[in-house]
Amino acid sequence: MMRTVSVAALAATAMAAAIGLAVPAAALPLVVRALGPSAAVYKPGQKLTADAVLTLKAGDEVTVLGVNGTRLFKGPGTYSLASASTAAPSSFSQLLNQKTERRARIGAVRGGGTTEPAQPPGVWALDVATSGTVCVADPAAISLWRADPVAPLALTVMRRGVPTAVSFGAGQPTATLPAAVGVADGDVLTLTGLARPATLTVRLLPPATTIDGLGEALVGAGCQGQFERLASATRLPDAP
């Protein structure tokens, strides 16, 4: 098993380098989202310098993902990213490693009793109901996730004209795509079995060593949803 994973990781690195997705040795902070008068200045996915200074107006909210995690900056005010940096919890490093997910993230309850919609756990699980570009680091350990895990579900995953059956048991939010499917960079997976089919375009990423490096790779590959989940999972206290 270890030999298989190592070969997959090497293949991912070589492929990513060939198509320009290699994670840089020193990635830069990235804008996750921006609201308010300065939203036109700070755009999602935009790279900032490590010592960038954010000058925000009243009503501005800018979320930035850096090497230590993700922080929200609110205006009015002036903030230096260098001075605002803080140590990242050790648990953040676990997000860098793709593994098959076995637990769902339950919708979080916020103030006022509002429940957020359920989201795939971590960074790597793929939503079977949402079409788009998705990123994987280990094609032999792909988790498929569904929002409603109550009843059993049988899906068919079509890759290059070859169907593969994937089953979810009652109460099971995730299922592992068989490694024999052999997903490669650029593959298109068509999933049927739900009310509407979903189409996933797969991008293969090299192993990442930092949170901001992973964020940059996800943005560069067009995996915006996973980038936003990474930002959410690495959220630090708002900047004072």
C-alpha cells in the first residue's frame, strides 16, 4: 500500500509540474472574499505580499488566507499582514493530507438559531451533487460526499465510457471511489443516481507543504469551492 501511494504522489507531482500547477516554495497570502467599498480592490484569489497593508473603509470586510491560517479584517482601519500573523493550530496541517473521509460535517448553528447548509468534510471530499472542477492530491483515496445521508444510495460514476458502481449505506455520508477507477488529471467523471447528474472535472495536485501553498494551488486549478472550504477550516480569530 505504501508503495502504491508513493508512486501516486510522484505521478501527481510530475503531472502538476508539467501542467503548471506546482506549489511554489513560498506562496503568498490570498484574498478569499471581500465585501464593502473596497471589494473592487481585493478580489477573490488575488495574491498579496507577505507584508501587505490593508487600508479598509467603513463597511469593508476582507478575508485573507495566509501561511498560518485565515483571518477576517474589518474596516475602517489599517492592517499589516506581517504584524497580524499568528501561529497556526497544529491541526491545520492535517488538512494538507488527502485521506478518505468517514465523517460528515454537520451544519453549524450560529447565533439566532440559523443552521448553515451541510458541507463536505475537510478539503478533499467531493460533493456528488455539485458539478464543477475538483482537485485531488491522491487519486487512489477519493472520497465522495452527499448532503443527505439518511437513505441508502447507489451511484454510477462514468469515466472514459467505463461505469463504476458506488454505494452509500443508510446513514453513511461518504463513500470511497474505488482506486481501480484510475482517475488521472483532466478526467471528467459523470455521476448519476441522484435527481440530476453531476459532472466533475478532475485536476491532480502535487503534495502541499503549507496552507497558503495549498490555497494557491487550488485557486490556480480552478477549485474555488475547495479553496473556500480550506479558508473556512483554517479560520482564526478576527483581526482586532
